[in-house]
Amino acid sequence: MEAIAPWLVAGAGMGLTLALSRLTARVTTGLARVPMQFGLKLEPNYYGPRWVAIWLVPAFQLATVAFLLACVWLRLPMQGSLLGTNCVVAVACAVAQGLFYALLRRWRQRQG
């Protein structure tokens, strides 16, 4: 169980991030370009393609987990806990996508 726990955490984190990406897709339906960067006043200051807004964080998370899996598969020496690393990646990506969803939803409601 000890060897599979990190990958269960990674899978659960990926599932949560993908669920939040799906919510982001619903909020941005019908738009070609959406805010990608928000300033200190929470106003958008950069717009990008919709598909980037939806898939950037999950793609980053998948790349990170794939890198960790490759390190394990290639038996590279690693310091620290693989479970801890996967927990940090899962939480950070889910929080980032959740914050982005909340900011987009707030922006969309202000648009009317």
C-alpha cells in the first residue's frame, strides 16, 4: 500500500483539478478569449484563448506527475517523500484552478 499511496493521491488530485476545469469550461462557454491574468484589484489585465484557461493547470499537473513517475521508473535517487510531493502538487494545482475558476466566475457575473 505504501508504494501505491502517492499515485492514489496524484490521481485524486488530478480528478479534482479536472472537475474544476470542467466548471471553468462552463463559466467560459461562448467566449473565444477569457482573462488569463488578474491584477491586484482583481481586474483582468491579460486575455488569452479559452482552451488555455481550461487546460493549463491540468496539463502542468499531469507533466509534474509524469516527471515524478519517470524518476521512480528510472530509479533516480530522490530525497524526501514521494507521497508528500504528490500531495503538494495535488493541493497546489487544485487551489490554483479553483482560484482561477472563482475569478473567472466573478468576472463573468460583472459582465452581465
